Amino acid sequence: MRNLFAMARRIIRQIVRDRRTLALLIIAPLLILTLVWYIFGAKTAEPKLAIIHYESSDYLSAFKKDDYQRMSALQARQALADKEIDAYIDLKNPVSVHLEGSDPSRNGLVMNKVQQSMQKIQQINVTSMKNQLTDVIKAEQKGMMVQQQTIRQMTEAMQRYAPGALAQIMQQAPKTSQPEEPKTPEKVSLDVSYLHGNDDLNTFDAFGPAMVGIFVFLFIFMIGGVSFLRERTTGTLDRLMASPIKNYQIIGGYMIGFGLFVIVQSFVLTCYIAYVLNIYNVGNLLDVLIIVFILSFSALSLSILLSTFASNELQMFQFIPLVIVPQVFLSGLFPIDTLPGWVRAVGNLMPIHYSTEALRNIMIRGTGFSGWWFDAAILILFSVVFMIINIFAIRRSRPVTD
Amino acid sequence: MSYPIKGEHLHKHFKKQVVLDDVSLTLQEGEIYGLIGPSGSGKTTLVRILLGLEKADSGKIELFERRPTLNAFRSLGYMAQSDALYNELSAYQNLEFFASIQGMHGKEKKQRILEVAKAVDLDQHLQKNVSNFSGGMKRRLSLAAALVHSPRLYLLDEPTVGLDPVIRRKLWTLFHYLKGKGATIIVTTHVMDEVAQCDRVGLLSTGRIIAEGAPKALTAQYGVSTVEDIFIAIEKEADGN
Ligand SMILES: Nc1ncnc2c1ncn2[C@@H]1O[C@H](COP(=O)(O)OP(=O)(O)OP(=O)(O)O)[C@@H](O)[C@H]1O
Ligand SMILES: [Mg+2]
């Protein structure tokens, strides 16, 4: 027990005295999350649009002046080339859209906006069609009135000269029923409701849980891995191996020593995303903290394990593309439902996958313990398995004794 | 007479290279044993195998006449060829940590740290960060870390490399003092005037101990003036055959 604490105390002292590591551990994830928050959380920019050949167009009213600049064809072409506008719309029939086109995301924005205007055009078309039809119907009604007049005169003439024939005709004539007034259709409107979240939920809010996992994992992984690797490369591990300290005390000491900073880091990070970045969170902050904390441990134990297979810092960092990048892509940042089975299976082996799942449940869906205990249990299982392998891996450094 | 450390018929190879080829070595209690040999002859490997940090391909090792156990490490002080210190920590914190994992605590630990710091002339620099130490200071601190728990057996891999002659002499006085208190020391070295201060030396060459004995007796046996010359004499002998 004493050895365990001596070990932990030493690691705490090492980190406290190494300001840079301390900063990397606690401040760096905050900085990066802030950056990501600005990138994903920013309001999407309005596309800059123009219309040409609008003077004689019926559709002009569909293109509000605030959204669409009025330009001549020449101006528009020039502005498009200079990237001053993202697209211009030619209102000459048939209507055509000309996009700048170099940025797919802006293309999407443009098309979205144009689609809205096109709907208005459709409405304009429908209204004008309706008006035309009304005119036609009115003209016909007039014609019918004239005919009815004639028939009435004919009927009167017949009543006077051949009442018998008239009665026969009236009997055989099909009963005409007066057509009902057509009902004006009810105005259709879409009523949108969200089971979870709301329409304020921006990209960062949705990505947030995954991002938190990724950056916590990344920094703990780097620092934990390098510090254990140093133990090996500087020879201090040999010194430990030539002392009565037990293998589990070494690993345990690392877990406790780093654990202290991990608690601090998890706490600072959770408060930061909740109160400073104001990330969407309907769940319990304490639950978030627990998940971040558990995830950090799996990162720490995995990094110590992998440091066994590295012989210098560079090799340790070479694990990052292998360990971190797949987790970024398979952790739930992007939908993986359509990927082949084996890729999803790989995703199931990744700690961040579970932290993302748990954090989404907590922060966006607001579920309690029942929503995250399983993911948390898997993360703990990861840590335990990694730690046990670690203890056995250290045995290789002390082959003679047990 | 008891044997603090004993290795029998040790073989070791790395990939295709044979590093130790049937080496046997027994230390007697209370002696200073010098392991000498050219660079790459396997001195460090032999020491690490005796310690149990490296596994021999075959052969047997006994620590204090028993199979090595973790407990035996309590009576053992190892100083590696590299300094093996925590650079972020102060000298005091380094010693404090190594003393702690050797099971020391409280006042006894503090007192002992000051004692060993004085012995290696670092008592004025205990609060300094190791990263600000000179090479020689680190070497001495590394030695202090091996001494701090007063072990009975020392394995020192080139303890005096990079030290100035005055300090070196001081350290050897310390080794003799430790020996006087009953400790056994095995030390690897390249420095010939240190060899003369050993009770016995083993000459390691290409993975074998080619000669072993008291320095004076060895030089007499081969009819040469220094231990260094024994290597050359043996080489000549081998060529003659
Ligand atoms: N882990 C290892 N893997 C491969 N080869 C090794 C390893 N350790 C040592 N060797 C080789 O074993 C041989 C003996 O090395 P060792 O370090 O024991 O020499 P040494 O006598 O201590 O040398 P020096 O006086 O320079 O310290 C060297 O040729 C070295 O290359
Ligand atoms: Mg060596």
C-alpha cells in the first residue's frame, strides 16, 4: 500500500513540477474544444445571391431584395468570377441557376435558398393559373346564362303552343342537382416537434459529446503514454524492477497519480463545456463528469499498454493515427449504420464509441443512470482489461522473479 | 562464508550475437569484485542477468543463496549505466521516492537521505531540479539512490564514468567504507587504477570470463605489469596455440 502511494505521490509531483504537461493536460483540451465550438457552432452564413433578367419577370416577387441583389447579366458574371456572390439566378424562362461551385457546403446553402424561392415561384404560378381558370369559368358561366335565357324563352313558347310535349320532356329530363360551392382547401402547415433536443441544436451540440471524448482521450493518451515510456527509456523502470515494488503497485500508482489530474481535468472540462460554451445539455452534469472520468482511465491504461511497444517518443506518437483517428471516425461523429459489418465491429472495440453513446444519452436525451450504465461498464471493463495486460507486460521486464 | 550472488553457466544471446557464453561467477561476502572488459563484451548484460532484469537463455542464478525473490531486492542496490533519474523532480524528491519504494519511511528516511547526499557530495544541491544537474552530479545522485536503503549487495555499472579524479577517489573511499561495514560490491569499470582497488577482478572478453582473481596475483601469473596487459597476453597465448 505504501509503495502504491509513494508511486502515486511521485507522479503527482512530476506533473505538478512540469508546468507544460500540466497545461497540456488541463488547458489544451479546453482550447481545442473552444476552437471546435466556434467552427461547428457558428451560425451558418447566408449565401450571397443575385438575380438577372428580372425586369419583365412575373417571379420577381419571389426574390426578396434583402436576399437577392439585382444585377445585370454582365455584373453578375463578373461578381461570380470574383467570388463576390455565390450564385446568380437567371429569371428568363426557363429559370436557371449559375453557381460559383468551388465549395460544396456553400453550394448546398445556395440550393437551399433557391429552393425556397422556387416554391414561391410555384405559388405564383398556381395563383396565376387559378386566376386564368376563374376567368374561363366566368366566361362559360356567362355563356350558360345566355343559353338558359334562350331555353326559358323556348319553354314559354312551348307552354303556350304545345304543353303536352313539354310535360313529357320535363319528365324524361334527368334531374340536375345544383353543384355545391367548392370548399376552399384548408391551409396546410407543418407542425414540427422534436423528441430530443430542439431546432436550436447546432452542429456542435450534436458533435459535442463525441468531441469531448476525442480530446480527453487524445491528451490523456499522449501524456500518460509518454510518461510511462520515459520510465522505460531513462532506465527508472529498471530501478523499480530492481526494487521490491510489485508490478500492480507500479500500474496502480500510475492510475492513482494520474487519476488525480484526470479528476481535475474532467471537472474543469465538464464545467467549461456546460457553463462557458453552453453546450446543449439536458442531463445531469455529474453524469457527464463520471463518463469523462471513466473514459480518461481507459485512455490512460491503453496508453501505458501501448508504450510497452514503443521504444521512443516518436514511436509513441505514431500510435496516434492508429488509435485515435479510427476512433474519431467510428465514434459516432459520423453515422456508421451503413458501413460493412466488420467496420462496425471495429467501432465496437473503441472506448470513445461508448463515451459518445453515453454522453449523447445524457446530454441530448437527458437519460439518467439507466441510459449510460452499460456504456460506463464497458469503459470500465476496457480499463480493467488494459491494466491487467499492463501488469503482465511489465513482468517481461522482470523475468526472473514473479 | 556465504555467497550474496551466484551465477552458474549463464548463456545469453541477442538474435544471432552470443553475448554471454557459459559465464559462471560467484561473489563472496564483503568483497569488491571488479568486472572489466572491452566495450560490448557483455558486462552490463551480465549484471542485468544477475539482477533478474534480463532472462538468461540458460543457467542458474541465486541471490543470497536462494532463487531471486522480490524480497531479496530489498537488500540490493543497483546503479545502472544510465542515470535513471526523474528529471522533473528535485534531487531530494528522487531520493525520497527511491527510499520509499524500498520500504523506508519517516524520520529514518529523511536522515538517511541527508546521509547519502553528504556521502556523494550533493547535500548542498538537494533542492535543485535534476534537469539542472551536471552529468557528474547526476551520476552521483544515481549512486546515492542505489545506496539510500543501505543494501548488503551493490551492483554498480560504471559508477565513476564522467567524474573528476577527486570525486572518483572519494567514491572509492566510500566503497571501501561500505565494504568495511560488510557489504558486497560488484562494479564494472574501464579505469585501471580502480581495478587495482578491487579484491578480485573478472576479465570478460567476447562473452567469457577469461581470467579471474586478485589483481596482484593475476599480473604475477601472466608476468605483466598491469591488468590491462593480461588481455593482450591472453590474446597472444591464443594466437600461439
Ligand atoms: N537489448 C539488446 N538487444 C540486442 N543486443 C544487445 C542488447 N543489449 C546488449 N546487446 C549487445 O550485447 C553486447 C554486450 O552489451 P553490453 O551492454 O553488455 O556491453 P558492455 O560490456 O556493458 O559494454 P560497455 O562497456 O560499452 O558498457 C553488445 O554487443 C550489445 O550490442
Ligand atoms: Mg555496459
